[in-house]
Amino acid sequence: MPWVVREAVRDINRAVGRRWRAIDPLLPDPGTLPAGCGAPLVVTGDNGRMAGLGVCVHQRIPPQSLNQTWGAADRFTLVPRLPGQDIAASAGLLLSQWRDHLAGIGAARGPDTSASVVWPSLDISGIQALLRHGLQPLTVIAARTRPNGPPSPPRRAFGATIRPAGPADEERVLDLELRLIRYDLHFGGPVWREATARLVRDEVRASLTKTDPWTWLAERNGRAVGLLVAQPPQEAGWIAGMTSKSPAAYLQTMFVDAQERGTGIGAALVRNLHVRLDGMGVAATLLHHSQVNPLSAPFWYRMGYRPLWTSWEARPASALR
Ligand SMILES: CC(C)(COP(=O)(O)OP(=O)(O)OC[C@H]1O[C@@H](n2cnc3c(N)ncnc32)[C@H](O)[C@@H]1OP(=O)(O)O)[C@@H](O)C(=O)NCCC(=O)NCCS
């Protein structure tokens, strides 16, 4: 990249950082732009200067990776950097360029593809442009920050007990994990793959053999009826950069048996985790939930989480317009 362009990109990144900080203090500084699958897409302002840019990142997720269950096999992600006043206009220009860029890529035309933009949830300025281009708000990264006061004790769910899971719980944990994926299939996020059940089992087995697996089961009348799996900061590095707060943990799985919902089991599992996180000084806890899951958003916001990033997606990628 020539020196003048590098300087312009640095200025844009700084201005985006100032905007993000004003919109939401939990947003991080914008990172350096990743290498894209083509030249950066550049939005030019009326004065002829660079008014914003974006990079298209292409990931091909192999079938033997559990990650393929969480979305399309070919993922095209636009990483935007829009600093100016008129975000709606520059987002529209950038999205049009991106659509034209994807139209020239053979791998973006298949059925198992997605085009997505991860946008700050509190930045409402670009939403009209995202909608106009056929993107749907599919998934939210929600965040909870550590409260200032002393941690509240875990709430008790009548007749239920919470205990850490171990290697002997593989079948119980697997069953609840697979039921969660089947439930989430309704919301257009995950895709059930041939290898899904086997790969989830491998992951469950590997995680339950750790000294401290960060997996908890809720039991009622001797039956496992609830599951919570989390990642401590040392395992959550892959998502920690999505927030300015550090250290950050990740809440990976949360499921309560349909017959047992609304009786306090979910809250008891979450508060049990929060006591631990708050006690060890974790500054922020992140999680993903589907925007259109009618049970998760009310529950998470009741538990102290709020939206941080929204993933806007067109699936297949050719649905981007
Ligand atoms: C989301 C889920 C885990 C909640 O578990 P739960 O055991 O039913 O929740 P609780 O009974 O402990 O409810 C805790 C609080 O949230 C509220 N709440 C829970 N679900 C709610 C909903 N759908 N709408 C409104 N409030 C809700 C409860 O009223 C309760 O409030 P209170 O503290 O004032 O009493 C459960 O519905 C579930 O497993 N859903 C399917 C899987 C899923 O969506 N997982 C989350 C994926 S990100």
C-alpha cells in the first residue's frame, strides 16, 4: 500500500474510533484492516478525497470443522470503516460496491454462501442502507459488564441443583447441546451438517476432560434439565477484541428443557456463572444470540446483557442487492 494511502487509512481508522467511542464505550478501537479477497473498496467524497473504505474477507469453512455448523460454508464479510457525518450515504455507496465485487466471484454464487456485515448495534445511522441492500439482522453479540456493587448470590431455582459437569456427563451435555442447535435452526443461523453430531461430541468430550471445564448442569428430580457452558478469558481471546473492556469472557451455550422453562433454572445457572466471573474480575462477558429467537433476547436483557454488535446477513450471498 503506498505511503499516502496508508496515511489516509490511518486517519480514517482514527476518525472511526472517535465515532465508535461516542456511540458506545464498550466498542473497541477499530483494528487494522484485514487483508481482503480483492483490493479495498473505496468510497470517494464530493471533494474527491477518500471518505470511507471497506475490505471483503472470504472464508471457506471446511466440512470437518464444527464452525461450518454455525453458518454458511462460504462466508463473505464486509469490514467497513466509515468515519464521516453522512454514514447513511457512504454505507449505501460501499454496499453497492461490495455487491458488484461479489457478483464477480464465482464462489459467492452458490447456495451455501453468506454475505455479512458486523455493525455496532447502537449505531443506527447505517441501518436503512443495510436493509435496502437486502441484509437481515440475524445475530447479536450482547455484553454484560461487571457491576460495581458486590455480586448478588446465585438465585435458587426451586427443587433444582446446579453442579459442574465432568467426563461422566458426556451424554447429558451432548443431548442438551444438540437440542439447542435444533432449536436454533429455526432462526436461520446454524446449518445442520452431516458431521454436526459427531463434531459436537468431540468438542464436548475434549472440554469435559479439562481440569475445570466451565460447564454446569442443572438437575431436577435427578434429570439434567439445563446446561451452561462458558469460556474463561484465557479461552475467549478469539472474541475479546470485540470490546474495549478487558479481560473478557464468553458465554457459549445456554439451554433449559422446554418443560422446565420459566421456573428460574436459566437465571440460577447464569447467576452461578456471574458470581464466578465477578469474583475473578472479568470486566465484560460476551455472548451470541439470534435476533429473532423470541426467548433469548428478553432473557439475556433481564440477566444484565445488552446489544453490542449486530451481524447483518444475506444468505445466500447473491441475495445481497
Ligand atoms: C432462554 C432460556 C435459557 C431461559 O431459561 P429459563 O429457565 O426459562 O429462564 P428463567 O425462568 O430463569 O427466567 C429468568 C428471568 O427471565 C425472564 N424470562 C425468561 N424467558 C423470558 C421470555 N422469553 N420473555 C420474557 N421474560 C423471560 C423470567 O421471567 C425471569 O424473570 P424474573 O427474574 O423477573 O423472574 C430458555 O428459554 C431456553 O432454554 N430457551 C431455548 C434455548 C435458548 O434460546 N437459549 C439461548 C440461546 S442464546
